[in-house]
Amino acid sequence: MIDPKTGLPPRFLRTPDAARFLGISLRTLEKHRTYGTGPTYRKIGGRVVYALDDLQAWTAVAARKSTTDKNADRVYPARPLTPAERSAR
């Protein structure tokens, strides 16, 4: 993923590229941003950008070794969280 203009790997991705990187739809990523359940993002001017490290950290939260792994946290769905879910975060 080298930027042809600079020859450097991208440090920040715009929303469509971030969604493609995560393997989710653009709309789902936008919903995560609205509900506060998604990866950390930055606003630079009027543009929303995501750092690659933040995208990887967000997905790493839910890394598991088996279906019974109790140590893994949860990546919440793109919807408003219930009070119980908010307090568990």
C-alpha cells in the first residue's frame, strides 16, 4: 500500500479506505463513528481520517484464540449501546 505520489506507506486513511482495510462497509464505519463504538478517528479540516495503528488496535481488542476465550474484549455492533454495555466498557 505505497502512495505512488510520495513513495511512502499511508499513515492515515480516509473513511472509504479505512472501511476497505477493515473489511466492513463504509456505512457501517460511519455508524460506528456516530455511536462511538468504532476506532479512534481524527478530523483534519473537514475530513475524517483514521490512523492505521488505531484501526489495528480496534480490531485487536476482539482477538481470540477460541470461542471460549474469556480474556478477549468485545467490539460492539454499530448501534447505540445499552447502559449495561456502556458501563462494561
